[in-house]
Amino acid sequence: MFDQIILAELISTFFYSVIGMVLMYAAYKIIELLSPFPIVKEIEEDQNTALAILIGSVFVAMSIIIAAVILS
């Protein structure tokens, strides 16, 4: 009985983790498509710290939203 419960929790954790990563990747691609400049070039070559902080905060916000949806 406990083996089935633990297996179900492991499978659901893996499944939701994959869904979360796919959603985060999709959000990054949407941001990249909508921006008028290449994000990676701005952050890496031009050292745009403000843009890096903005993209990081978007990812943190998306992860909080995805975690809330998964836990509900």
C-alpha cells in the first residue's frame, strides 16, 4: 500500500516538474519573440544588468504562479 502511494507521488512530482520546466521555457520564448532586441546579446555582451534582473524576476514570478497552480 505504501509502495503505491510513494510511487504515485514520485510520478506526479516528476510529471509536474516537467510541465513546470516546459512552461518556463515557453514563457522565455514568448518574451524573446516579443522583445525588439536579442535578450542574450543584451545580457552577455552589453552587460545589461537591469534586463537580467527583469528576466530573473519574471522567472521567479512564473515559478511562484506555476507552483501555486500545481499545489491547488
